[in-house]
Amino acid sequence: MSYIFVYGLLKSMYDNDAARLIRQKCSLIGVGVTPGRLFDLGSYPGIVYEPNSKTIVYGELYKIESDEDELVQYLDRFEECGPEFDQPNEYRREIIPVSVDGTIYQASAYLYNRNLNGLKLIASGRYQDHQGHR
């Protein structure tokens, strides 16, 4: 069983190709949280996972039900994560712990991978951007 944690434009409230693909290939487990900080990168967010953080980031946890390789390859392209993209990549895919109603899951997440200088912290840990475009 594989899981994916999404906290920005891939959440169910957005209507873009990547978010729709997640809804097609995965089932929603629920609202999840992970320790760390969430930053506003302009028209989308980025998370920095920090295991000992006193702050948390909210998102959605999905169980991948079908075509995992296809889904991961598509999301890697969407997030421009891989050797074919500008280095260092803006995101890196990593397994992190995500809690849903007290149960801890190990889930893939796209974590921000560049310098944090000048970025605005989203103190609530919740990303809301009703455009849903990237």
C-alpha cells in the first residue's frame, strides 16, 4: 500500500489535471497533518518537513489504488522533480509521516527543496488559493 500527502494545488478542492488524476487513481483517507512549515511560493505553496517542529501543515492523505508508477511519473513531471529539470529541483519527493485521526501513515510528499530566504511563511499551515493553476 502506498500513500501520498498533498497540501496545495493537488488537493481535492482544485480542478487541474494533476488533482483530477489523483482523484481517479487514489482514494481519500482524510485530512492529514505533518510537522513542518508551509511557505507561499507565489501561486502555489511549498512545505519544509521538520520532524521536531511545533507547527504543522494540513493537507489530504490519499491511498494510491491503481497505476502507481504512472501516477508518480506524472506528478514528478508536474512538480518538475527529477534530473531532467533545473537543479536543484524546486521539490523533492520523500516519504514522511502523516497523521490522520491519530493514525500515522508513511506517505510520499513533494517537499520544497530550495532556499527559504524571502519566502512568506503561511503560519496557519493551510494553503488556500482558489485559482488552482500552475
